[in-house]
Amino acid sequence: MPRLAQVVRRFGPAYLKRRGGRVPAHQRKALHAIESCRTRRLGGIRRACQHCGHAHVRWHSCRNRHCPRCQQGKQQEWIAARLRELPPVPYAHLVFTVPGALAEHCRAQPEALYRALFEAASQSVRRLAKERYGIKPGMIAVLHTWGQNLHFHPHIHLIVTAGGMTSQGTWKPTPEGYFLPVRALSAIFRAKCFAALERQGQSLPEKKLPKEWVVHARAPQAEPGSILLYLARYVYRVALDQSRIQSIDNDCVTFRYKDYADRARTKSMTLNGQEFLRRFLQHILPTGFVKVRHYGLFAHATKAKALATLRTSLKQQGTKIAHATRAILALLAKTTMPAPPLQCPRCRSQNLIATEVMPTPEPLGHWAGAP
């Protein structure tokens, strides 16, 4: 199966040469990490099997968050951590999207838009929940920047408690099967996004933007497991899953994608290698930028106290949470299975000993340079 590292190795040097100093440092670092992951460049550990005598080297991972090989396993760890802390109440799933003209206008320096998206989406839900029900909900927001064909499509996924805490410290659910009106959310989101961009000094496109922005909402579900599984795919997914790369031929890369404008049919797209890298690199987040954020009842500063109060309120109200609790525990059991032990690749014995620490990581080489 073709790997993303092969694409980087074949087309990366020419891409850097063509663009000169216009490739930011965080993108260069990601390219180096993807190409070097689990190779001798990052060093490793040689182990010997005490059963058959076979010696093999396990090369280190790069641990870069944009490397597809290093995200395997992290998804389940994230789900398990959320399942342990989230209360067994209904949850709604919302998606906030900006118009394509605004996204394209901010594409060269997108960090201001990302921050505005987080701020506007969370504040819109919190404001409307307070106005409609007098509650403060809990929210987990995840930034997603791409579409299936690697085009720039920034949007926010939000998992929200279908209910919240009142000013009296009691749990109050929203109506069954319903959360918040999306048209009202859309109007508030649009206004708050403009205000956030203005505060950050980001100009708006000269082209007039539509008045109605897209906000998708799914009916609240009784337990968070299925929504978390869906959301986790975005937390630890890079712009292109390696399984979608079909071939690397001459100067081109061919990959699969779903065309949602054509009933989600699976199609193939072929791009010039350098164009493929350009599309992929526009989704590399700036160094230190946090793509998962918590608000309301789940805000880190007050989460422990807020969740303790919430659970106490649920017990006092005699809320029927047994089914949700059982579903959460069942999913938690599946997602906390221990990682398989290291085995000898020849005889599958687990009786291994480390015999040598391989060389330390190599420098960036041709990936180095000023941004």
C-alpha cells in the first residue's frame, strides 16, 4: 500500500525548492517527521529473542500529530478518557461552517479564523441555551479543516450536553429529541464570528457573504458513546488517511474520496505530486495550536467542581440514567483493552531483551531552513 511518507520523499524536495522560503517552519517540520517516522533517521532499539535468537530493530515513531502512522491507538485513549469523565446524559452533535469565500480569504493566514470559529461556536450555543432554558451546558469542540478532496474547509464539531446546570445548581434537560433552533444559532454564530475576526485584526473579503451560514444539528442521543466515536475520528485524523492513497506514478498521486455532492459516491482523484503536497500542507496546524477545546461545564478550570455538582443533582432528581451508564461502561471496556505485547517477528515469542540503543535522531537536513 502506498504511504504518505513515499509521497513526501518523492515530491517534497522539489516542492521546497520551487517555493523557496515560503514554506513555514511548522510545515517543514511535519514533512520531516512524516518521512522519517519509524526509520533509522529517528533511531531505535535493537532487541534479541531469547527463544529463537532472532534480532530485530524497532525504529522510533516521530509522534507528530500530523503523521498518520502515529495517530493509531491515540483515538481509543481519547475516547476512554472522555467516557470516564462525561456524565451519563443525552448529547447533541452540532457542526458550524463558514462560507467558502471567507475560508478562502483567510487561507494564507488561517489562525485568526480558527480562533474565531472556536469562540463564535461555543458562545453561540452558550448564549442561546441560557436564553431558551436558563442553563449552562457542557461542550467539547474539535476543529476540522479539510474536505474529502483536501480542499480548505474549516469547521467546528461540537458535542454538547442536551441540558445543563441552572443558576440554582440543578440539572435541567432540554426537550426530548430537540436541542436548539439551528436558524437562530446560525444568525448568532455569524455575528459572533465577524466580531471575533475584527478583534483579531482580520479583514473580511470584499465579496458580500451570505446572510445564512450553515449549522448542522443532530437530535440528542441518550448516551455519548456513538457521538464520541464519530468525534474521535476527527481528533486523531490527519488530512488524508493513508488507506485512501491508491497509487504514486511518475509525477502524480491518485487517491480515493467521497463526493458528497453526488450522493457520497466514492471516486478517484489524480493530482500532480506538488499540488497534492500543497493541499495536504495547508491543513498542518501552527505549532502549539490546540484543536480540541472544552467550554461551559467542561471548561478545564471548573470542570471537576461542575461535574461533581451535576452528578449530585442527577442522583437527587432520580434521573433514569441506568441505560446510559451501562452503554458507557460497555464501550469503555472495549476501548481500554491493553496494547498487545512486543513479539518476535519470527517466532512470536514475547521473551525479548533490548541489546542496543541505535543512533540518535538525524538533523532536519533538506527540511531545515528559515520559514
